[in-house]
Amino acid sequence: MILTDTHTHLYYETDPVKLTELMQRCFGSGVSRLFLPNVDSSSIPQVFKLADLYPQNCFPMLGLHPCDVKANFKEELTLIYDDTDSRKIYAIGEIGIDLYWDKTTLRFQQKAFRTQIEWAKQLDLPIVIHCRDAFDEIFEILTEVKDNKLRGIFHCFTGTNEQAQKIIDLGFLLGIGGVLTYKNSGLDKVVTGISLDKMVLETDSPYLTPVPFRGKPNESSYLIHIAQKLADLKQVPIEEVARITTENSRIIFGI
């Protein structure tokens, strides 16, 4: 069984012994493919270092996280874009709009989002979208720029049935994470009506830890609990969930 974590910040762990242990627990849980989004220019070396340590397992993505979009965002974007030429990357992300923490930067976030969508089109890469309290703002931009090159993943999807269908109709996949295991999230009811071929799995470690480890730092090895919850909801073996969601990740990322 091969499980794919399409969104993990496992590189935040800088202690080499602890990082090795994290990776070994991944492999022990069947999680052998990990996609690594940076958040700003300073996190790029960490992403590349982990990808270099595990080149068969860890795959870098580059983008400017919306929470890191400040007044100097153009300079940050230049630094990040320069690294898209330095080595192989598999997506532009994570990018998007976040209005939970700071609504005052919306104009900057919109500009940064549009710029990075254009990068993805130029480089023929998918985008990985961070969306928090900003579905309408993001969807408006996506519908404006939609063409046959626009594709990607809505990271950490926690929306409604209607929002899920809009995302799917745009040709995007839903990133399903630890929120699926939360008792009152309502996400279980949404995914029940969605085909597995429209979903990928993710942890967003060290955040959004699934049950039964909620309250502790998340890690990619816990992806197996998200996969098992999805298998239970779909009434299929976990191996089937792993096979389909990993194949979805291969199609979207090209590896």
C-alpha cells in the first residue's frame, strides 16, 4: 500500500535525529510520497534539504503563503520565482487568500495569487491553494483566469457540498486532511457524496492533527488515520483509498 501526503511541512523539524524518526514512521505507515510546500523565501532551503535527503520520497513545491503576503510581497515573489529555475519543482504552492488572520492585506494577496497562477501556467504546473474565509474571493479569480492549463488542489478543503462541486467543476481536486476525523466538522457528510477520484489526502503537518492524536503535533505518518476514516465512510478497503488517491496525486503532480 502506497499512501501519498500531498501537503506536509515536515521540513519544519530541524533536528536530524527527530527528522529521521519522522520519516521512518512515515514509511512504517505506508506513507512513501510526500509533497512539501514552502511558505516564504526563507523556508525554501529547508524544503530543498529534505527533498535532497529523500529524493525518491519528497517532492518540493514553491509559493508564497497568503499569510506571508506583506507590503514587500513583490520582493518575496522575486526571490521565490528565481528558485523555480534552480531545480525541479512539482507545483506552485501553497498560494491563495487567507482572510481569517488579516483582512487588510486582501489587495496584496489577490495580486500575489494572480501572479503565482501565471507562474504555474508558464511552467505548466498545478497550483496548491490555501483558502481560509476566502472562498468567494478565490473562486472569483479562478473563474476569471480559467483555461486548459489551470489545475491543482484545494488544500485542506472543509467547505460545503456546493463549494466542493464548484471546485470539481473547475477541474481541481479536494485535499482531504485531519478535519475529516473531527466529530462535528461536517466534512464526513460532504465527502460521502464525492467520488474518490476527485480527492487526494494530506496532513498539513504539524497542523490539523487527526483523531486519535488531536491536540498533539501532526506528522505525515498520521495520514493512515485520515485514509482509514475515508475508507470507513466510503465502505471500501483502505488499500483502495490509498490506490486511488495516490493515482490522483500522480496525475496532478506528474510523478
